[in-house]
Amino acid sequence: MAKRAGQCYYKILRSFMQNSDNGRIHPIFTTFVKKYGLNQPTLGNTVVRFLCLEGNVDVALGLIHEFHQNNLKLNFPDDVIKILKENGRSVDAFKLVPGAQTDLSIIDVVDYSVLVDGLCKEGYIDKALQLCSLAQNRGVSLNVVTYNSLFNGLCREGCLVEAFRLFDALEKNNVFPSEITYGTLIDALVREGFLLDARQLFEKMLVENIKPTTRIYNSLIDGYCKFGNVEEALRLLGDLENNSLKPDKFTVSAVIYGFSLTGNMEGALQFFADMKENGFPPDFLGFLYLVRGLCTKGRMEETRSVLREMLRDESVIELINRVNVEVEMESIESFLCDLCERGSIQEALVILNEIGSMFFPYKRNTSHGGQNPNVHCEEDEKGISVDPLSSVHEMDFDAIYSRMASICFEGDVQGVISGCAKD
């Protein structure tokens, strides 16, 4: 009878936990413990799960240890790590792995990958690297999914040297990069202004017979356009289409920006017309670049024509309607249409610039690390000229490369941790 009653309590508790109904868990849990104690492994499993979700990770670890001291086998709840990660509590989940020691032997590479991804996205790259080192010490072979999370985290933190030393160690660890791996690293190089390095990595990707995606092409096209090298961007666009890929709104907008940057509004208009005819209109920024460039040239009728098309584009209207919700005012769309019909283009452009700054704050150009001396200044979304060199992540790559040369080549994740800490 007691056993059946205990099972009922257990099922009720599990139900509340699965529905995140924590308010009802505590009184039932207290009654359960008073009646039946902690001598059932299934109950212990439930208690550990409850404590973790309540944030009492240290208490949960102590309970695991107590169960084992009393020779009671406790199977760690395998969904706790995933739940904590989804709730933005990857650090709490991280505590469980080394803290429970061998009690977590059931977690596999998938569990480690989930937690590494969470730590990287929350900005705890040092803990993610420590976790990978721990997994390797426990004989768990990391896969490309785990490494992709590390690459993303390292690149977001600006640790490009560490990311590429880890990339060089992949083959030694019998891990082969995917298109996501290449895409993450290429995008990071372009973002930091190292366009030649990004192109070389792109060529290496092709040699490895890994097919690039539209997004990878977009990274390079955007990089070339920010230097005003529209010819190379168009060659890449042709290559993209030859590989049975289709451009998207970002592709079109990047090329329009490249034409606008060099003052070639005829080229921008022709490209806009050609892509629109093929069913590929630009996004909000692409329209804004075109309107801004034509207005600067004093071509007001053409500006108004493009503005009309802009205010008929579904993606643009959707973005503008989001402004209406956030600032709680009457329809900006109607106001812009009215300004357009009255020929008040400058006033409409002021509003569009403000919308751009609201959703795409402070977008600026990047230098090419000395590889391209012909750097053009770009305007931010409010039209203020900025120095592109000021956005470069300053890093003495030669010095760092020498210091990092002895680590990571052997797959030394712990060495990368030290490298990140010093930089």
C-alpha cells in the first residue's frame, strides 16, 4: 500500500514539474518526504530535479553525494541540463557536471554539446572550454556540433586567434568542419575586416567540396561592397546563382549599398530594377540606401518613385508597424505615404533614418587590417560620417599568434582557456 501511495506522489510531482507548476510542488514534496523519507532512488531523482529547477544546485549535489554514501543508486535526471539551458541558466547546469563527478557518467556528447552551446550563447566561453576539456578527460569524443558552438562563442568574443588554432586542431581530433563551421569563421573574418583571409577560407571550403550557402556568399558580398568593390561582389553573386542558390533581400541590399558607396546611383537603380524583376526586392536597409543616395544626388522624382515602392513592400510595412507598437502612436505608414505624395521627401527620409537607427543601430564599415588601403568612410544609420578604422578590434595578431603557437595545435582546450584569459 505504501509503495503504491509513494508512486502516486511521484507521478503527481513529475506532472507538476513537467508543467513548470513549481508553486504546487513544494507542499506535496514536503508531505512525501515526511511520510516516506529519502530511501527511494526514484524519489531522489525527482528531488534532485526539483532542487536544480529551483536554483538549489549545490543542495542537489549534496543530496547526490548523500545517496551514494548510503549505497543508494541515483540516476541523474537527464533532462535537467537541457531545461536549465533553455531557461538561460547554463552556469547552474555547468556546476552539475564537475560537481557530481562520476555520478554524471550517463551524460553523453549530446548533453555536453547542449550545455556548451548554452554557455557560449550566454557569454561564458571560458566555462564552455573548461567543460570541453572535462568531457575529453572523461573519454567523451566531441563532435563538430560542439566545436561549432565554441567557434561561435570565440568569434563573438573577438578571440579569432584562438578560434583558428582550434580549427587547425579539428583534423587531429578526427572532427571534420561543416558549412556552419566555415560560415561562422568567414563571417567573423569579414566582420573584423580581414576580407582576404575570409576569401582564402572560402576557397579552402570549396576545395574540401563543402557547398557554401547563400548566407556565406552574403558575408563575402557584404564585405566587398563595404569596400566599394562592387565588381567582385557581382562576380560572387554570379557564382552564387551558378551554384543553384538564390540571392535574398540581404544580398540585394548589400550590392545596392556598394553602388551607393561609390556614388554610382545609376548602377544601384539598374541593379534594383533587375533584381525586382526577378522577384528579389531589397530589405528595409536596401531601400533606405537607395532613397538616401538618390536624395543626396538631388534626383527627387526618382527618390519619390523608389519611396512609393518601399512603402508597398510587405517586409518594410511589417517593420514600420513594429514601430507603431513600440512607440504607441498613430500609423507611421500613413504619415510616410502622405509625406511622399506631398513631395516632402526630406521629411520622410528623416523618419526612415530614425526607424533604421531603431532597428539597426550604429552599423559601420570595417578596416581590412592593412590589406586594403582604399577604405571608404561609411555613414551610420543616422547619416553621420564615422571613421571605419575606429570599429576595428585592435589586436596584434603576430604577437598573439606566436604566444598561442604552442597551444591548441594538439587539441589543448585548456590552453585556449588560458589564452582567452590573457587577451
